[in-house]
Amino acid sequence: MALREIIIVPDPRLKQVSTPVEGGVTDDLRTLMDDMLETMYAAPGIGLAAVQVGVMKRVIVMDLAREGEPPAPRHFVNPEITWSSEETVPYEEGCLSIPDIYDEVHRPARVKVRYLNYAGETVEEEAEGLYAVCIQHEMDHLNGVLFIDHLSRLKRDRAVAKVKKGRSAKAA
């Protein structure tokens, strides 16, 4: 496994739509997912889309285990939301590609998702709570959408400016 660099706003790759994985789950794809998990844990975070490490494929990794619990890594290849509840819930979100920025986003409370897992098997399940929020957040990445895109233009512009300012201060 290897740590990969997480790309940060305003990198234009974060606004691109990721392409579906062709040919199923291969050893090369498993290596990518292993690297993504290691990168996510090191950041630290709870979810990471391949686009965030510069790979434009529809791949997500996630681990929602709480501190003190054993790791519970999850792998999603070509995920798709097949149903969303009308009920929405607010959740304060952050993003590894938008460091130190957090804001409330309203998303469907429950979704049904279909994807290929690490073994290449098709899985269909319903998600709610943090799982539902996280899968929607990461799937947004696959579609070139950031959580700040759900905010007002003013909040979004301020967030990007703050990240840029923080990066140039670190570089100095």
C-alpha cells in the first residue's frame, strides 16, 4: 500500500465527472482501493473518492468505525443511488479536499445504493444516518460536485478563498 496525494480545491480535476470502471474489479483496482484507504486513514477521514487522489474512476472507499472500534473498511466500485427518501436531514460536513472547512448540508435521510464490492460482487443496500450522508457526499465527488456546491455562492467563495490562503501561508 502507498499513500497518495489528496488534491485540494480549486484543482479543476475535482469538478470532472469520473468514468465507470470497465472490466470489473481487478487486482490493480484493489491496489488503488487499498492505497485510497491508507491515504484516508492517514488524513484522517471517513471517506475518499478516487478523484480526490487524481484517478478519474467511479471508486469510493469509506470506514465509519468510531474511535476505539476495529476498522470496518468498505469499497464501492461504480456505485449508484437507486432511490432517495423525500425526507432530508442536516449534517455538518467536511472534506479532505477542502481542509478545515465545515458547513451544514441537507441531504436525503435514506438512500438505496448498488455497487460492486472489493470481491467484485454486486451489493444492493439501504443506507441511513452517517452512512447515507457519506455515500452521497462521496458520490457527489464522482459527479464533479463538492459539498460546498450545496452552499450559497458567498459561503462557497469564502471557503475556497480560505483554503487558498491557508495553502499559500503553508508554502511561505
